[in-house]
Amino acid sequence: FAFALWDARRRELIIARDPLGIKPLYYAWQHGALLFASEVRALLAGGIPGTLSPEGLQSFLAYGAVQEPYSLVHGLQSLPPGHILRCQGDSHDLRPFWLPPPTDAAPPAPTLPALQEKVHAALQHAVASQRVADVKLGTFLSGGIDSAAIVALLRQTTSDDLYSFTLAFADKRYDERQFAALSAKANAFVHSEFELDDEELKNKLPTAITAFDQPSIDGLNTWFAAKAARSAGLNVALSGVGGDELFVGYQAFRNPRRLHRLQKLLRAMPLRLAVNALSARSDSEKLRKLARLADYPYPATFLNRQILSPELRQSLLCPDVLATTGVGDWEQHCFAHLASHKGHDLINDISFWEMRSYMLSTLLRDSDQMSMAHGLEIRVPLIDQDLVELMLTIPGRAKLGPIPKPLLVHAAGAGLPDACVKRPKQGFVLPFDHYFQDVLRSELLEAFHPVQDGLFRRQALANLWQEYERKQVPWGRIWMIFVLRHWLQRHLAIS
């Protein structure tokens, strides 16, 4: 939720946001007045000056999404999740109303069967409560564990007709329809498939990218999935967002101590000097990232997520822009308070950090802005507040096993096909490499070879495109620059 409450008797305004940040809420101070809205675009339309935020720009270039609490608009920021802002007269007070349980204050670990029973009950309650609706409800079904588990858990709670749908692709490397169909059949869902072809993508892309309230490297997949859901007559859809963060599905969890131990090891002076010397003589991004890890003041998890290094960001931006934005320590306001939430269970710490960074600033924001563009409500039962509080007190080692996400898989039971569990992790992504070489090629060539550019160095853009053509950089770097330039041109008149 995100809401505002005016107390006329006390002449006090209260604005608040849900504990996990599922719904966005932005605010800014202007001429002594508080302006707030659930969209950046609404505040721009309401008169907030469209000045580029240096911190927002740097965080976007680092992560492919603006990191909270920043936005791309100077002076406009997000209300932190689980916080309440009270304004009365000339005074205001921002404070949390919810804090996650400390990961080192967990109760004694129960036996595995007792643990599985508690998690199963919490999941059933979360899914059942999210199923309540007076309109047609269904679920996104990609064929991965998270969405397939939701389908199985939904069937455990009701014998009513249930609906699912899958976004499919002609390219078999990205297509998951066979696994989605297995899951739907195992749970007697009414299932629909929608194949996204090249013509549909090209025709709808201009509309899709205007749906970004803030630009993102992700989100386009959700826009097309939400469009498919609405065409199937759904008003509400359940999503598996949060499953990787809470049930430790990312690769970083498989050996979580390695990166953090490496960070400690690199801080030893002789090794640090050796790595710094090697990185200074090398063009290797990996070596430079390794050297930066030694001096990085925040948990290695955040550095590991970065897409563009400080050196690459500096090389891309025009000198005039760089003079006003710099590189700066914008990360302090994003990550310092998160790093302070550190206990003795590294897996649970990483889980919380992922929820408060990638999940919050990319997955949840994209889910909200791209689904609401179609009037579709997305619900996320895997980050139900009670479930989150339970999972953060379960020892991290209990969340690992010979199969991915063992606690979630056990709760889903027989309704989760083995084929969905044992397949390699795929992720729900569009075939961007194909699009870039075919249906979107002309648009990208124009974007990366501009006649003039007030933000990026023209030669740096051309070089980045050439590196992509030579398969030296991933598609994500191309797409994030493309959507950023489009957003800035549209909303801040920066080209």
C-alpha cells in the first residue's frame, strides 16, 4: 500500500508505504509545501522542476534502475518501505513503523519437518489471502519454480476454477511454455498461451517504453505479460516476484561466503597492492572490479550487482555532465543503512540486502508500473509480510539443499512437476539479442550514433555499440542506455 491521511482536527498529514515497498510513493518539498504521488510523472506534471538528479543518474548507470531513495529528478525521492512521514505545520518527522527481524536473533532451529510445516502453513495463508477478489484472478506462469509453486499452492486452497497464462516465444532458448503447461495441467488450471512475435514487439514497443515511470533495464517483459493477462480477461494476477530473494534462488546464495571472504582477503595489504598494480596495467573489467572490492565500504553483494563500473560511467558521460554529476558517494544513502542490518547468518543477510536493493528498485517497481499501464493489479504472495518475517528467522543453511529452494518445493508438494524443479534456472527474459539484430536494429543504430548528444560522449556510444556487435558486452548495457535516453528526452527534455 501507499496512502495519505489528512487529520483535520490535528491539522496533520500522514503518508505511509507498505513494509516491503510493493507500491511506490514519491515526495518532494517545494516552497515549504509537501508534494507526493505514486508516480514520478505525476509530480513532474504537478510542477516539480524537471532537473536531472546526479545521484539518480549515477545509480541508474550502475544498476540499470534508479536505486532508492533516489529518482532521476533532483529533489524528488521515494518514501522508504515501512516508513511513515508526519507533517504538522512547519515540522515533519520520518520514522519506520516496521523493521525486519534481526537475522542473529533467530529462535532455536526446529527439526526439519517442523520447519517445513511452518513454512507450508505460512505460504498457504499468504496465497489464500491474496486469492480474495471480486474480479477474475489468475497467475503468471513462466514454468520456473516460483510461479509453478504458486499455482500448486493455489490449488491446495480451493477447488474453484483457476486461471494461468504464459508469454511464449518462437525462439526455443527463451520459450518455457512446455513447463508452464505441465504445471497448469497438474493443478487443473484453465491455461492460456500468448506468443510474442517480432511484429507485435515492434508495433507495441513505442507504447511499452512510455509506460516506464522510471526507466529500467527490466520491465518490458512484464508489460507484455500484463497485456496478455488483460486480453485473457484477468483483472488481478499473482506473481512469483520475491521467490529468489526469500527462498535463496540466486547463484550468489549457493556459495555466499566466497565473495565476502574474498573481500576480507583482498583487504590484506600485500594482496591489495598486488591486485591494484595488476588492475592499473590491465583493461580487464573483472580485474578492476576485484581491485575495487578491496576498498568497497559496503557488502560485496551490492558491488556484485553493478552493471557499469565507475570508470565505464565516467567514460560514457560528457565532460559537462560529469562535472555536475561526478561519481560521488551516492551509494552511502542507498546502502549504508542496509549494511548496518548485519547479523551472524550471511545467507539471511544477503536475502535481506537483495530484497532491499534489486527486488525493491527493479522488480517491484517494474511490476507496478508495467502492470498498471494495462489496469492490471499484480499481487506478490511470496513476500507476504508474515512470511518474510518467518523466513528471515530461519537459519540460512536450511534454505539450501540438493534441489533449488527446498522449502518452497516441499510446500508446493505433488502439484509442482519434477521437470520444473530439475531444469536449469532460466529467468523470465525476452530474446533481446535477436531483437537487436533484427526488429530493433534501425532504432538502436540511430540511438547509438546520434548527430548530437547532450548527455553521453558520441564516440563512447558508438564504441559501446561496436563492442556489443563483437559480442564483448551483454545486451543489457545497450538496452539500459536506450531506455534511459528515451525517458530523459520525454520527461526532462534532455537529448
